[in-house]
Amino acid sequence: MSLEIFYSRAGHLIRRLNQISVALFLEEAGSHDLTPRQYAALKMIDEVPGIDQMTLSNMIAMDKTTMVKVIDRLVEKGLITRTRAPHDRRLNLLHVTPATRATLDQIEQELDRSEARILAPLSKSEQRLFMEMLTKLVNVNNAYSRAPLDASRMEDLAAQGRLDLPGTRAPEEKSPARKSPAKTTGTASKPSPARAPRKAVRRGGETA
């Protein structure tokens, strides 16, 4: 295999883009001492107060082992509280602390700058097309993930009035070998809220 083929592999390029994304996140928002994984968890906990760890894991597509480590770190930093559910002692209910909301507001602005820097080499039309194609790849191949995103959990919470979704769930589309929870119908679907890429316990220098 030539190096040209090696460097042009989709998986290799996606891995490198993830490294760049993490690096820019840390450049823009590193003063908060949060990793992208910790931010994803923190954002969803703020959106759904009292969410349990299992549901959180399913809603941000994070494997359970990493989820435990992320929650432990957020508790240690005083950013969230973790209490046993009165109706089921096996569940931990999560809430952000009051000071955390101000931090999240500031991070949102910093993430806007980070995302703008990632997409800056593309024109506006290329950016839209890239995001549509990226969203389709993630949605259709969701079932192959080590920790698939469970959109049904978000729909359940929205039905209970605990989560405000900007739109409806995308129609389903079959992946090559297995059924995927989400699909597109010729037009690309919009990115799902709080969607985070699946990561292992350690990847590209980033910690949980």
C-alpha cells in the first residue's frame, strides 16, 4: 500500500480532524480545565437536570467506562452533584452547580470560535455541504459505534417536557449491514443536539 493511499484513508483523515478539533477546543476553552468529553456531559446535565448516568451515556454517545470517569472528574471539580435516586438506589441523579451555568455560557462563545476555525478553510457553501455530509455519515453509521447515540431517550425526555428539542427526529435509513437508529431521505438531516463523537478511554492525547 502506498503512502498516498494511507494518508487518503477516510478513517485516517477523520482521526486527524478529531485531533485538530480537540486541540482547538483546548486553545479556546482550555482555561476552564475541561475536556471535550467533560463539556459534552456537563452540557447535557445542564439541559436535563436530574438525568441519570445511564441515560446521559446513551444521549451523548459515550461508553459507560469513560462516562464513570468523566462524572467522577466533574464531581471532584465541584461542577456537578451526584445523588442516589430515591425510587431506585442503583441510579445516580446528576445536577450542575449554580456557578457552572455561567461557565457553560462562556464556553459556548469559545466553542463558536473553535468551530469557526475548524471550518475556516471552506467557503460558506462548502461548510454547509460538509456539515450535511458529516451528519449523514454519523447518523447512518451510528449502529457501528462502540457507544451508539440513542435518540429515543431524547424523544422520551422531550415528551416529558424535560428537554427542548429544536426539531423532530430524522427519518430512519438503513446502514449497509445493520439497521441504524437514524436515516436521511435524500435531504441531509440537521445535526442532533449535543451529539458527541464516540471515543475510547484515551484517544489522541485527550483524557476523560
